[in-house]
Amino acid sequence: MSESFNVHILAANHPFYEGECQSLILPTLNGMYGVRAHHRNMITAIVPGELQYQLPGEEKQVASVSAGLAKIENGEVLVLVDSAERPEEIDVNRAKRQADEAKEAILQKKSIQEYRIAQASLARALSRLRVKNRIIK
């Protein structure tokens, strides 16, 4: 059995997971980033996407996460995100509605700030749909 490390995945409104982990894959600005035991210290930005984690003796699990950051220090990982959802927690109809609303807001071309907010909302909605569809198939 491979070595594990301690991880804390915290969403803004609740702790998502805290405990031992064998591997963690984070969505970052530079693509998917893998973490294993004895990883070097670092801090990275997290973008909306699919977070993958494997607990000791279990199958790989996935979650949809929003923007945030991850800190790896002294063999421990801290992941802070605005939201984290397991596939069974995702409401497909709500995610589709949010994606449609975000696409419409992008087309409205109001202010730069509103455009960026709409882009972030669209990224979160599409991430939720990808995670949910991955499990359904």
C-alpha cells in the first residue's frame, strides 16, 4: 500500500473532507496537478473544475470545486475553495440553468467586472455538469 498524507479540503461554508489521502489531483491554472506523499512545499491557485482524491483502500473519488487555493507544507495539504460538491449533491437542472444564465450574461457585454463574474459562474456550472455526467455514464 502506498504512503498517505493528511489533507483538509474546506469549502467556504463547510469542511468537505479532512483525513488521510493517498493521492490528490487539483485543477490549476496550468492544468491538473497531482499531489502524493512527501510532496514539496508550495502554494497554487485552484480554478473551477474537477478535484480527484483517493482515500487509503478506496476507489478514486471526484468533486466539483470552485476557485480557491491549495497549500502544501510539511507533508500536509490544505485546500480552500468557495464550494466543493460530490456528484450526488449536484442538481443537474440547477447547473444547466446557471450555465444558461451565465452564457446570456456574457452575451450582454455589460462591464468588464460583470463579464468576469459571468465567466466564473459559467466555469463553475460546467464543472458541476462534467462531474455529474462522469458518474452517470
